Amino acid sequence: MSKQDGSNRLVSGPDVDDSTATILHVDLDAFFASASLLARPDLVGLPVVIGHDSTRSVVTAATYEARKYGVHSAMPMGRALRLCPNAIVLEPDFHLYSRLSKHVMGILDDVSPDVERLGIDEAFVGIAGLRRLSGGANRIGPGLRQRIRAETGLVASVGAASTKHVAKLASGRAKPDGLLVVPDERVLDFLHPQPASAIWGVGPKQQERLARYGLHTVGDVARTSLERLEAWFGEATGRHLHELSWGRDPREVRERGHEKTFGHNHTFSHDVVDRTELQGEILRLATGVGRRLRDAGVQARTVTLTVRFHDFRTITRSRTLPEATDVTRVLVETAWSLLDALGELPPVRLLGVRASSVQDAADHGLLWDDTETWGSAERAMDAVHDRFGAAAVAPASMLRRERKRDDTGPSGGD
């Protein structure tokens, strides 16, 4: 797989045959980092790490300049700062990320009716039926990238092929800011030199197992008989490896359902025993979850509280609501009640709030909802946040907590 730092970037020319490239994979380059830099253009070109400035937190994202030092997402922040001592750490802004993602996905929906969202920053786009009207990948791909940059300031890379597997690999090789079209007759030339980890579903542990059998590249896997792969890895996994190593992937582009869960976690810079501080953090986390629900146009019926203690023991408690909601007040009070039900607690290292069992907000058909006044007020706050920033309006209890933090110093990050 690509090192994702741009060092092995590969792009195609405008004259490459795109007649068989009916699937695009559109991937926003270093999305969280790039989105955060929209508000800090003075940091463009510098090694920037997105995350909380605490050695106990993890990296959310990193710019390409930081990746060249070996920094990557999910890495402990302490290690990232040792690898790149001159890195600049920026706090993540998930409201901003959600808004930009919705804008980009709307652009993709304008281009094709066949869009399969893979996450907040990537999607497959089916273009098989668009050739006569809009042209092929050589025309649609650059058009999408130009429109995304013009309307959002973000940079996207696009891979194009006849299968989802190869299209996704191609977008990774095109990073940053590139287009790579892989015609059918070039698939094996493109695929076989890549490391075995390029095969969809092969993670670090599976890669280690493959290496023990001398399978280091996709070509090594392809040259191994199906029977032997099945004997080594089981029938289903062996066939999966065999098919993808030969570029065979029958999956079609299909619209996926809503994100099933919406959640935020926070790792404290110090173990916390103060109940008020725990409640304040739950308020902040649940506020973010509520905003994401409203941004997505969905409501949730289940609220889950996660608590990790100083000894890394972790517990979760959930409650299913009588009706689905996107109202922050309901989420906060439910999570608070889950905390209260735990009684006395040992020192807490991490808190998390998650909302699940989601449905379209339009499906929430109560004749009378006594939370609607709160919901309307929160949607008005959302509009103010979009225009003036997240700090423009906040619940009074959160403002009190922020003032206390200003008086006592930073309290760590998510």
C-alpha cells in the first residue's frame, strides 16, 4: 500500500485509455489536517499534527510534511512529537469536518446517482452510465477535483478502474492531488508489484502471516495456487486473497445507509476523580454528538457512556430512549444519569459518549414533543456556530467550565 506521504506518487496522463474505468474512488487528501489548515493558512507547508496536545492522546491526522517524519493517524501523540519535534499541534474541529464532508458528498451526488460513502472523507462514484453525457474518468475526475477545490478549498485525489479494489488503490498512489486511471489491460502490472498489504482486508497481523509463507507482494499471492491459499488461510480468506490478487472484484457501487454510530472520546491529561469535571466533559462530548446527529439529519435512540479507569479497565453503560432524538439536552442528561448510576468511581482516564440506533429525523413522528423547543434552540445555535465559530454560543455550564480551564491551565485533549 502507499506510504501515504506522497513519496511513491503515480499519476496518469490525459491520453490514457479510460474506457474500462467505470468506478472512481475519490479521497480527500489528509482531510482533517487540510480542513484545519483552512482556518490557519499561515501553517500551510509546515508539519502539522491534528490531535490534543497531550502525550496521552493520539494523532487524528497529519499533514504530508509531518508524515515524512513517520507520523501517522492513531499514533500516540508522545511518539509523534518525538519523531517530529517541530510539529505544530492543532485541536480537531469535528463540526467543521462534518460540514465540509457534507459539501463534498453533495458535489459527488450532483455528478452521479451512484455514490457509495466509505466515511467522512472518501467515496466510490459509479460513472458507467455517464460517458455519453459527461465523458469518462479523464474528464470527470479532474472536474470533480477542480470543483471540490473551488468550493471548499480541499484537495482530492481520484483513482479510476473497473473495480472498487483497484480504484481505491489507485487513489492512494495518486496522492497528493492526483488522478490515476488504471485500464483493464494494465491492472496486473499495477497490482502485482505492490505489497501484500495492498489487498483489501489485509491488516498488519494478516500481513505477518502472509510473510511467514514468503508472500510479500500481491504478485507473490497471485502466483500461489488457490488450493494452497485455502489450506493456509481457510477457504473464505484464501479465495478472497486469490481473487483480489488477480484484480477480480465483482462488488458494485451501492449507496450505504447512515452512519450507525456517532461518538466522541476524551482522554484526560491526568486521572480525574472530581465528579463535576467528569460531568463537564460529558456535556462537551454530548454537545458534539448532538451536533453531528443534526448535521446528518438523523436521530438516535441509544446513548452509551464509556469510562476507562486509571488501570485501563473499561466499562460501558447504555440506555435506550423511548423516542429517537437529536437534542443535546436529552443526550447530556441521559449520559449524566448513566454516570450517576455507576456510583463512586476510581480515577478516570477516558470518557466517551456515543449515540446509536439512528433513523432519519423525518421518521420521528411524535404528535407532541416537549424537547422540540430545545431542539429548535440548538439548531439556531448550530447556525451561529457555522457562521461565527464554535465558541460564539455555548451552554452556560460549558462556559463556566471553560472559564475555570482558563484560570487553571489546559486540561488535555480528546
